[in-house]
Amino acid sequence: MTTTGEQGWAAVDDYLVAELVTEAPALVAARDAGRAAGLPAIEVSPTQGRFLALLCRMTGARRVLEFGTLAGYSTLWFADAVGPDGHVTTLELDPHHAEVARGNFARAGVADRVRLLEGPAAESAARLVADAEPPFDLVFIDADKPGNARYLELALELSRPGTVVVVDNVVRRGAVADAGSDDPAVRGSRAVLHALGTHPRLDATALQTVGAKGWDGFALALVRG
């Protein structure tokens, strides 16, 4: 018998993970370390992590910029995908989260290819711009949602033609369609979607998703030449 709703979505996610996604021990350990340290359980799912890693490999990305580290679960997917000659820069506001993430990077043996910049993500990214950081091949925006539009602006300053931009959690259980919402996260998602759709340098779309994390979605964009 088929189960509908969130219980069914989670069951399908479990099935897909079992069929398609083998989590490396370092990924499982990173998630467990986050739970043990009291971090919120809001990291990407295993299927989403594999999706991000495949995007890296499909596009040949070797330099990744991530807004929002948490315990470093998605960072580890990126670090594996870019390989030993690649590099991931991840931005994290919370010192406790950063400490947990650094431990996870060291345990996974990828600390040499991950740079964690601690502090407000917009300030860290602005410093990268000021320092003339070379462009990134892929940017993943998954930090506080009210800052999404600003993060996109900074991401574009750190991009090149062909850079892929992914913005997570843009559907907000459908609330993104409510123009009158006063929820800062919804307003931030609406702002970034508008920016993606109107920016002259971007070709973009968004997809709704369901799964173990409920009803949400992501936006995907390509920087034009």
C-alpha cells in the first residue's frame, strides 16, 4: 500500500538512498557529530548531497564557494567531488558550528582542501571580492534566507561565465507563493528568485522537492558569458 504525504516522502527518500547513495563513513560521522553537538538537523539529505556532488563532476568544478557550513556535511560532499586538486571555501557565522565542522573536515582527511571563513557570510564574501579572489566554478547558497539576495550579488562578483549557482530552500513549504507573507525567510526566498529571474547575467529555474526534509525546493542558475 502506498503512503502519501510526508511519511511517504520520507519512505521514498530512504528507498532512494538505499538504492543509489552510499554515504561514506566520514559523512555519517559528520552528521552524527552535528547532532551530538546540538546543531539543528537542517543539512542537505544524502540524495541532495549526491546531487550537489554530481553537479560538480558534471561541470568539472574544481573551486566551490558555500554560504552556510553548519557541521560541514554538504561541504564534505563538495570536497570529495572536487578531488585532491580542488578547493572548497565555506562561510559560517556561528563559532560553535565552525568548530564542529573543522573537526569533521580533519576526521575526513580533507582539511587541506577546505577553507572555512568564520563570521557573517556577506562580510566574508565581500572580503574575498576585495582580495580579488579567483572566480569559483560552483556556488551553493544555503545560509540565512533573508540574506539570499545579497549572497547572490556577492556570488556573481566571484563568478565567471559558466559558473553554476544553487540556492537551497526556496519553496518554504509553498509559502514562497504568498506575496503578502511577512516571514523573513519567505521574503528572502522571493527576493532571490526575483533576482535570479531578472538578472541579465543569469539563466535560472527552480524545482520543487519533497522528501525526508518535507516540501521545499532549490533554484539553479548558470552565469552567462
